[in-house]
Amino acid sequence: MADEANSHYFALLDQLIEGHQWIQRHLGVKPRSGWAIDPFGHSPSMTYLLKGAGLQDMVIQRVHYAVKKHFAQQRTLEFLWRQSWDSSPRSDITCHMMPFYSYDVPHTCGPNPSVCCQFDFQRLPGRRVFCPWRIPPQPITEQNVQERALLLLDQYRQKSRLFRSPVLLVPLGDDFRFVDSSEWDAQFSNYQKLFDYFDQHPELHIKARFGTLSDYFEALHRRLSTAGTSLPTLRGDFFTYADRDDHYWSGYFTSRPFYKRLDRTLESTLRATEILFSLTLAEMRRSRGDGRLVDEFPVREHFQRLVTGRRNLALFQHHDAVTGTARDPVVVDYGTRLFHSILNLRQVLQSSAHWLLLLDKSQYHHDQSKPFLQMDDVISAQDALPQKTPLTLSDKPRSLVVFNPTEQFCTSVISVGVDSPDAHVVNAETGRPMVAQISAVWAEPSQASTEAFQLDFVAELPPLSLIVYHVTKAPVGSAHRAQYTFHRRGNAPTIKAEHFQVSSPEGPEADAPLSLSNKHVQIWSSPETGLLQKLRLQSGLVRQVQVQFLWYGTRTRANPNKSGAYLFLPGEEGAQSSTLPPGRACWEVPGDFQRGDIRSEFNRELAMRIISDVANGNRFYSDLNSFQMQQRRTLSKLPLQANFYPMTSASFLQDAASRVSLLSAQSELEVVLDRRLQQDDNRGLGQGVTDNKLTASLYHLLLEDRRSGAQEVGGASVEHLSLLAHLTSLSLSHPPITMVTQSNSEMPKLRPFLPLSSSLPCDIHLLNLRTLEDAQVNLDDLFAPLQFGSVRQTGLTLLREDDEPESARQQQTPRITVLRPMEINAFRVEIS
């Protein structure tokens, strides 16, 4: 069961693809029903994907207790879940919402858990679990079957009154159940006696039997059809979840942000690698003309790396993984899997790019110990941030390869580390110089490195392209260098930056807001903090947009309920102003640098608040799984923690004149950045969250003018991201990937790879280009270097009359067959 709050729809769909194909391949089964009883809130994005995957029905459980009560009163616990933008029933999926507190046996047979627990026969006296209500189950015997059956039937009848159909679903299970045969025997034998009693007494008007989820929904649909009853239609989502009192599960939206970011890094890397690998195979088959692949290209090894990456990404979508709600050793295991997959996928990416770029394909040679291309950064461990590797420059050109993984032409600033303050960049194909700048790498807040520098240049990248640039060492002083202006308070230390011009404003200028501008926008920032204060667009629209950093504590020692991995239970004092640890707030192009480290804090949650003069009232919008936007309302009658909602990649405020969007790669708009909590919140984890890491949180802030009368997409009543916001979010989630050649390698002739003649329409997104596992086997490749003169598939006793007629087509290469699991295949072959 995937989490439905933090997961991106790419990862959710990729998990479904990998899982459904595995089930079909190994079990011959196609899923028809969804079972999502443990994610902490539910999203319509997931229902859309399930319906698209061929599922017709689903079950959910963790919904706010007050919503469940309302649905039970209205008898709408079973409904057709429809997408907000869709006025037709084509996206509808039948959804059953469990009515009670939990999915375990005490909360599934009826409203009284102390009674239902007596019918969980794994809790019979002497077994490893027991009933907390201190009334244990009894083995069903001839002497007690009547009393037991009627007691259970009463619960069934009370539960049935909450639904519109007399067909009742009563799940029988729990976490870590049915792990040995004794429980199967205990549950089956005792329930069968109860069912037999029901059958023997038709006056009770009940028929009960064991069944699957599909059995239940088939019976439900038959009953509804016979009775001419239809289910109500519902739109929207089920966030934010609360299981009791004011215990809102909004903490896990942020818990362990480092691994949430690592998840998105793997997702982006996997998508880019899938696309480039698929294009490589297609180009190989096209260039050879015979449909075969290059022998030296390690296609099987690379495909296995892709499969492992897919499965590790899928695994991390679990509702106790990407949520940040696993125990410390489990988190390390998840992180190690993500980390190794990123490294392995980079190998596939580098190898694929190597082959595609070669002008003379015969020069391709795969040597994993000495790859032709390497990434421009290094990730040293599962809990480490990437570090740029400075390129050693000389008069000899160093090739830099940039891959644009998006389907849009983009102009992007590419940043690489170099060992010289003077560098020159040209397009390798045309020889055209690129606009470039050398910036400082700050070894300390007031000291620039003298050995490492940052080279930024503007790259023009066609869709899905690989473009080659040459970087050389330039004459001293010839490269454009960044100029730095430092605003510091008090006794500021001396700035050491020998290769750069540094100045400090004085007099009235020192107290004036900092300002940066280009032809599109002008921004003003605080001279004290460096944080944003105001924006003005080219159209003349001006908006106050202030960025603040705050912290939350948790409830006092007198209150036993405190924030933990799942719950956000802020202290009574609310948000407090936060002063970030000492450091620079140095504006550069393209962004700013701020650091907030809470690793030494006690029960603190760090938040970023964006305050604007957008007149949005109490309404704002946040995305669901990066797939759609959902309107929210800030309600003063609810506690603070109830007004927090998940944001996978976007949120915005708007009025009639403007819209302010916050786009994220991993609110007044407020985003919790990190949380360090010493205690468990009694929801099953058994520990606090204290394994914080330095995390690269990436956000883009977008101000848009709406006064031109922008129309809603397709005339729908729901709000969407603008196309500008969509493309900005796309570039944030899937930035260009930079690779470099070995410094000492003899350079073969490279040419750019341009698979598309133009960008796709800007409202179309290429989600993936995925190579499927081929169930077919090429017999010529399988037995190489043996060569077959002929191949005929036949019966197991090799009789000629058993030859399969279609095997006559196998006289021409390549000879392809399908080998299915567990089957024996026989062929009569002639070996040349």
C-alpha cells in the first residue's frame, strides 16, 4: 500500500506497472480490486491511477473520524469516487470506506470492539495476542454455537444499517497475521461452524461465507442492480486524517525530509535513464538495420539495474517509507537501496549517452571500471548530499555533455565545478561561445576557496537531447566573474575572496532593501536577513511577498500527547520567530543560500512562511501527488495542525489580480521544512525522529498576473497550475543532467543526439519511455557462438508430426520463442 500524501504520481504509476506486470508474469492474475486500508489519508489521484490500471473497486480505511461518522449517518460509506475535473462517470471507481476506528478484527464485525474481539480466534487463550477488553474468544462448540452466532449476528446487523445494501464486508485480519497454519486452522474452523449454524437457521435471514474482495464487490453490484439502487458520487480527497480528538496526522507530511528528497532524486534519475536507455535500444536497432543490438552494449545488465531501480522506488512509496515513519535501521536500509539505485542508474545513463554520442559507433567500448562519461557530482553515502567534482581545465578542450530529460526546449543555467577562475565554454558542434560566469565556492561564510570555482553558463537544450560543450582554460582575467556585495550587521569579519571583487554598502545604501532585476521581474529583499520582501512584474503588478522562518515546539510535559513521526501537535505558544544559524545570506544567480540546521535542537519543527498581500481570503490550493490541485480552506474553528495539508510539488494563493505559487522538488502559505522530535506519538513506531540530515530543499516562487482574464482549462470549475507553473515545476523536478569525459581520455568524435524535431505541445508531458521485459527469447543469442541452420519447435518426444506449423517461420534469423515459467520446451535444431 503506497502512501497517498507524499508520493508523486510518477512513482505511484511506476509501482503499479512493476507490480501488475510481475503478478501477471508469475501468477497469471490481473488485479481487479484495490486494498488501501493503512495509508494515512486518501487521494483521488490514486483512484484515477487504479481505474486506469483496470481496477473497478477499492477499499479505504484511514479517514477522519468525524467524516466517517457523517458518512455513516448518511449511509454513504460506499460511493462512486469521481475526479474533480470530470463531469462524466468514466473515471468513477466504486469505493468502500470501512466505518470504524481500525481494520483489525475488533473493529470490523460491528460497532462494539469488545464483542468483535471475541471472534478473533487468534486471540484464544494461550495464544500470543489477547483482547484488551479482557473478554477472550471461546472455541465454537455445539454447546455455545447458538449464543455465539447470535452475538456475532447482532454486530453484523448493526453494521449493515450504515450501508445501503444488505451485502456486508467483514475483513478478518490484522498486521503480521496468518504467518503460520495454526491461525488459519483456528479462524477457519471456528467461523465455519458459525456459518453452518446460520445456514441451518433460515429464520435468521443471513447467509455468510468466506470470500475474496472481488467476491464481495460482485455480490454488491448484483444486489444494487437487482434493487435498482445507485451509489452516490463523491469528489475530493480525504486529508488531513485524524483518528481521535485533535490528533491530526499532518506531521508525516514532513518527517525525514532528507529521504523524501532522495526519493524524488531517484525518481528523476530513473525517468531520465528509462528514456535514454529506450532511445539507445531503438537507435541501435535502426542503425544496424537487422533489429539486433550491439554485442558489447551490456543490455541485460543495464536492464536489471533499471528493474532494481524501479522496485526500490516502488518499495519506498510504502506508507511507512516515504512518510518518514519507519524505525532508524529500516530508514537506513531504505536509504541504502535508494542510494545504490541512483548510482547504478547513473551507470546505465552514462553508457547509453556514450553510445548515442559517438559518431563512429564501432568505437564504443564498455568498461565499467573506466567509464567514458562520469557525472559532474559525487554522492558518497546514503545520507550525504551530492558534492560537485571540480573539473581540471587546460588548453585542451574538456567535453561536457548535458542531457535535457524533458520534452520541452529549455534554456537553462548549467553549473559545474572547475579548478580555475578563468574558463571558456563553446558549443562543440557549432563552436559558438556560450554566455558564462565564474562564481566563488565559499569554503567558509567569509572565505572563498582559491582552488575550486563554479562555472555557470547558459545552455540551449532541445527536447530529450544530448548536447556536447567544450570547456577550456581561458587567459587570466578574460572570463566574466561574479561581483559580491555583502550586507552584514555588527562587527562583520573580513571577506577573503582574492579572485573576486567584493564590496559593502555604506551610509543610507546599507539600510536600503536589496534589489535584483531582469527584464521580467524585480525583487527586493531585507538588508538584515537577505529574505524576500517584495516582487514587481514587467506588467507593473507589485506584490508584497515576505519569506520568514519560524519554529514550532510541542505540547508541554503536563500533556502526555506530543508531536511524533505521525502527529503534529504544536505547543500552545504556536509559531515562534526563528533565527537561522550564523552564515551568509548571499544572493547569487540563480538563487539564494540559506541554511537551517536543527540537528542539535530539542522538539523543534522548522517552517518557512510566505506572507503576501494576495487577497485570497481563507482559501488556498495544494497539489495531490503532483497530478491535480485541490482547493483548501483555513478554518479558525479547527486546531492549527488540522489546517496543514500535503504538498507534493505545488501550492498557490490567488485573487482576481494575481497568483503566488510555491513549487517544490520534494501557505499566508507555510511549509514545514524539518522536524526533530524526541518522543514517540503512540501510533506504532515506538521512537522519536532524531536522525536528521542536512537536506537540500528546493523551491521556486512564482508570481503571475491574472488581470488579463485567464480562462480555466476546458471551462472546468477546478483550478489548475498555469502552463508557466507546470513547465517551471517540470524543470525543477527534472533538471538537466551534466556528464563529463575523463580528463586523460583520447576523445573520439562526438555529435549531439537530437531525437525530436521539436518540443511537444507545452500542455503535454512525456511521463516515461519505459523498456518492457521481453518474454521472448532469441535462441541465436542465447546459444551464441553456436549457429543454428534451422530451428523447429516440437512436442516433448520430438516426433516430426508434433512440429508446430508456425515454427517454420523460425528458419530465418533472429529466431524468437517464448519460454513461460515452469514449462518445458522442445526444439529440433540443425547446428551449422
